[in-house]
Amino acid sequence: MQSDGHKQPRMNAAIVGVGTLFDTLTLAALPPEDEAIRPAIRQLIADAIADLPSDRRARSWAGFDAAFSRKLGEAGFLGLTLPKAYGGQERGPFARFVVVEELLSAGAPVAAHWIADRQSAPLILNFGTEEQRQFYIPRICRGEFFFCIGMSEPNSGSDLASVRTRAERTDAGWRVNGQKIWTTNAMYSDYMIALLRTSGSADDRHSGLSQLIIDLKAPGVTVRPIMDLAGDSHFAEVFFDNVDLPADALIGAEGDGWRQVTAELAFERSGPERIYSSIILLDAWIAHLRHVGRKDSATLDLVGNFTARLATLRAMSIACTARLAAGDSPVVEASLVKDLGTSFEQELPIAIGADLAAWPDEVVSDDLHRTLAYITHLAPSFSLRGGTREILRGILARGMGLR
Amino acid sequence: MNAAEFIEPFARLMDEVMTPAAVRAAERGGDISSLWQMVQESGYLDALVSEEAGGAGLDLGVVHGLWQILGRRAVPLPIGETMLARALLSMAGQDAPDGPIVLAVMTGNAPVIVPLGQIAQHVLVENAAGLTLYSAASGAPQGTGIYGDLSARFQWDAVSGNSFAKPEAGLRAYAALLRAAMIAGAADELVQRTADYAAQRVQFGKPIGRQQALQQNLAVMAEHAVAARLASQLGCAGGLPISPAAAATAKSVASHAAALVANTAHAVHGAIGISEEYDLQLLTRRLHEWRLADGSENYWNRILGAQRLASAAASVDFVRSALPCAAR
Ligand SMILES: Cc1cc2nc3c(=O)[nH]c(=O)nc-3n(C[C@H](O)[C@H](O)[C@H](O)COP(=O)(O)OP(=O)(O)OC[C@H]3O[C@@H](n4cnc5c(N)ncnc54)[C@H](O)[C@@H]3O)c2cc1C
């Protein structure tokens, strides 16, 4: 054995009194009054998806249907966490979990309102002025205003603090120049909440960043959709060429952009969409197994494995929701659940593909075949969007005191 | 009911008496009777026995916290098994004897290996007749020859005794849920110890925990330890009687985590983790034992998979009804 530099701590000495790691993430139940929402939302979803095949439903939160989003708003299923004073339902994160779970589980086309409901409205509520709240939030709750997230730039992906797109003060407000990229739904959105540099240079990192609400109809804004590898165009490049914005485009305090974006990312990462991206494929595969009547032990093993993990991830996601309900910003916990959840979502198409092709004599429906291919091709994005796997693990390592 | 009220005194008791030295002494065949006496006097063995029958009547969700401590301290006494056995005996109106009880599922008269069998005085056996309490000696316990292992091989030829109905999910489901909670406790302990070690051990002029490769592995290790905890909490949420789906989910996820957590713990510790003198092995050997005991992840996956395929429900609906996060 080597020097005494690593003389072991004795089993008891170092550990007594130390609690459980990440113990704030603990089993929580959905309150019965929130569970009670399910039948009503189901009814609404059933109409919207009646004619959609699995491979369309598999697009779920990339599926855009403005009319459906407005219907959800009318029926009171948007803004569930937001105060009544701003047109919300004031029900809280658990109610939102129930509605979101139903929407995702059915593969309803939710892209239109998704980002506004999930993170833009809470951001405006937390950091906006009274005028901003009054103007934006009620319209978000009605499914009328759609938002996109302007964080990534061509040279700023994981290293978000290096953004270069600038907003400069003018007599009337702000002038924006630069470019965002990978902006989901930019072409359908009314507004972007952008992380911009308002002072200093990219070398100043976290200081000098601010968030602005950009009206995408303003002169000087150009949105160019980007087609993805499955032939869909859900994200875009957005160019800003001397875009003039009023003074009240600033949301929150100037220079506070990094702190605000961190809080926003907790909302972005903590929801059940980080465990349910492949759920339509899972259900289509199980329907296939039931149809062909396959029950050998390898099949049961795989089905049981997925079921146990799904149940556990769901419990973890509800545990995360409980942190939101308690008023926390569960940055580390959300990273943990997202990384484990996206690993599960990514494993499903690979394992299901291997399974189906191991039985070449079974007839696989066109619908299942397309759904499998779609999820297989898109699955790599599950651990990129919303922060990459490596970045999330870095956040966890920091939470464990390693950085 | 405030869970901490029950869990904290138990944690203190285990911290005090279950030192690594005590664990090693028991593993080497030392006398455990005074330790057992202390546990017995603490009253915790009747944690799951109803209050009317003189027990504490704790929720399974609270008992989960006690079971985790048993795992965290690598406790070489069948405290969790005895809690379950005493509850099942009490529900059947039978008196429970003093002394450690372990749990075994027998098929015909084939021999079975039971963790901690060498120090048990009684075995609650499930066989075709239902559940029967045997003296350990009547099963002719044999050691396994594995280093530091207190499990024993039992065999009973003739089956006789005062049998009573087995729980619907079977005794193995009960034992598996206990194992899952113990795995969760040991896994959490290992994550914390491994992170501490990585922050202290210096190579290339800085703590190895500053290396991104190790940080990423430690993050994954933590994810699986937390998953084991939530899965076993979920398994306990429905209370008694335990359902097959609850046991299966808990044991499948925990057993999968067990191997991964043990591997990463050793990888980060380097050679010192392989030495007997270092305490890591007390936990990692247990993790491997508990992973396989009472059904591995594959065994429970098959049980859960069959139940899932029998249902026409969508996956989320199946999971919501078979595995609710709250008491049924
Ligand atoms: C479908 C989809 C939708 C998206 N929607 C939006 C949106 O609406 N708005 C928006 O702003 N952005 C959006 N994004 C962009 C997303 O946030 C980025 O893809 C992500 O932050 C990663 O940035 P990058 O793609 O530039 O990869 P890079 O940052 O270049 O990373 C490439 C690889 O290097 C690794 N890496 C980078 N830095 C480190 C490090 N320090 N340590 C270890 N590994 C590292 C990464 O983990 C990754 O594996 C979307 C992306 C996708 C795929």
C-alpha cells in the first residue's frame, strides 16, 4: 500500500450523522384533487388524436396544433401553476404534472403552447414587471401567445455563457444584433425570450447577460426553419439585424440573465417529457406483443425491465414535481431525473428494434415500423435538447461536492 | 406519524453497535447473542406487528427507512427478515419465538441458500403447505464456503408443523422488497464514501474527483443509487400485503443498481478497495449477495413483464394503477 495520503476513513468515523444523498428527492404522491383532473383532459385529448397514427403521435411535443392549444386554454388546462389574477388556474405543479402526463402519454400535439406554459410564463411571473405579467400571462393561459427559447447560438451550445448576440441601449429601448439557432418553434412563435449580452464581451462570461422578450414580428428579425433528419422542421435559425425593441423588452434585472436562465432551466428540465419521449413506441410495441401472443422469457424480461424503470422514473419525476410544489428550484434533482430518463428513452428504440428484428417472421405493422424508425432517428436529440448528458452529469458532480 | 421519530433512534443504535469491527467479528463466526439481545430489547423487531397485537404498527414506508439503515451499515443480523416474519406470524395468530428468523422459499425438498442462515435460530419457510416456522437446526444448515459469508444451505425432507396461509404475492416478494431497501441504503452509503474518497485521493497533482471522467461515472452511480431508493420506496408505498408488482419494481431496479454501484465504487477506489482491511468490501460484497438473493432483476422482470402483457392498458395507466406512489 502507498503513502498514508489515502489512509481510509473508518466506516463509522466519517459517515455518522451524514444523511442520504439528494434526500430532498423522495417519494411523493399526486394529491387526489389533481388526480381528479384526468377524465376531463382525456376527453379533450381523445378528439384531438383520433385520426393520428402512432408515428405522428410519437412527435408529441414536437407536434404543432395551435387550435388544440387554444382548446386546452379555453378548457382551463394551461397556466395551471399560475395565479388566477393573471388568468391562470392556481392549481400548482402537481395539477400540471397530471395534465402533461396525459398529453404525453397519448401523444397529443402540444408543441404550440409547450414552452410558454412550461417556462416562459413562470419566468415572466417570477422576474417580470406588473405590466409584463398583465400583458403576457393571460394570453399564454388562453393559448394565444406562443413562445420560443433563444439561448443557443452557432458558437454557444453547452457553453451558454459565451453568447455573443448583443442588445445595446438606445434612447427608445434596445437594439439587438446577432443570431440564435436550434430555436424550437421560432417560425410559429409570437415571442422569443432571449439570453443576450447587454454589457462587456463574451470573456465576461456570466456577468453582463440579460433576458429580453423579443417580438418576432419586429422589423429586422428573420426566421429560417431548419429541417431535421426525419424531414420535419421544428427548429430554426433566427437572425437579428438592428432589431429595435422598446425599453420594457427587458425581463428581470439587467445583468441578471444568468441567474434567471438557471431558474428557467429547472422548469425546462424537471418535467415528465424527459421520461416519456418514447412512450408511444413502447405502447405500440406492447400492443404488437399482445397481438402476436409472444410470451417467451426473454420478452417478459424486457417488458418487465421497461415497466419497472418507467414506474421508478415516474416516481422520480413526481418527486421532482414535489420540489417545485414546495417552492424550490430543483436544479440538481432535475438534472438527475433528466439524465436517467433520457437514457431510458434512448434505450427503448434500440432494444425494441433488436427485439422485433429478432423475430423476422412476425408481421410488424407499417405504423409500428415507422414509429420505431422515427424514435430511433430522433432519440439522440433527447440527451441534447435542454442541456446535454455530459453537462447534466457535471451539474450532478457539483451537487456531490466534486467540483 | 413522524417517521424520523422511529428512524433516528434506530440509526443511532446501529451506528453505535454495528461498527465495522462488530460486522467483521460476526462475519468470522463471533457470537452475536448480545447484539441480538440489544436489538430485541429495542422493540424494533415488532415494527410491523400491529399495535393491537403489541407491536409498533409502523407503515411499510417508515420501515423502509429502517431497512435502508440495515443496508447502510452492512448489518450481519436478519433484523429485516425477523420484522417480516414476526408480522406474518402475528397476522396468522401465531406467537413468534425470540431469536433471529430468516425467510426461505422451498420447492419440493430441494435445498435452498438463505442469507444469514448460519446465525438464524428459525426459518419461516414457504412450501406447498403454505408458511411454516422451523427451527434452523432442523434444516441442517451448511456454510457455503464463501469468504465472510453467513448464508447457509438448508434442506428439509419431511415437512411438518403448524402451517398457515402464505401471503398472496408469496414470501419471496416480501424478502425481495426488504433486499431492495437494503440495497438502496448500501448504495447510498457507497456513493457518499466514493465521492469523499475521490475528493481526497490525489494523483497527477490534484484530487482524482477533479477528473471529468470520474465525475461523470460518479454522477451515473448516484443516479442509480437514487433510482434504487425511489424504486424501493415505491415498492413500500402500497403497504401490506405487498403486491408482486411492488416487489418486482423495487427489486428489478435495485438489483440492477447494485452491480453498477459496486463496480464504480471499486473502480474509483483503486487497489485499496480490494483489500480486506478497507471497509469498502463490507458493502460491495453485500450488494452482490442481495442482488441475487430472492430473485435477481431478471427474475422479477419476468414476473412484472407477464403482468404487464396481461393488461391492455397504456403503459402509463398500467404503472399508475399497479404501482401507485401512495397507499392503495
Ligand atoms: C431538438 C432540439 C431542440 C432544441 N431546441 C432549442 C431551443 O428551443 N432553444 C435553444 O436555445 N436551444 C435549443 N437546442 C439546442 C440545445 O440546447 C443544444 O444542442 C445543447 O445545449 C448542446 O449544444 P450544441 O448542440 O452546440 O453541442 P456542443 O455544446 O457543441 O456539444 C457537443 C458535445 O460536446 C460535449 N461537451 C461540450 N462541452 C463539454 C464539457 N465542458 N464537458 C464535457 N463535454 C462537453 C457535449 O456534451 C456534446 O456531447 C435544441 C437542440 C435540439 C437537438
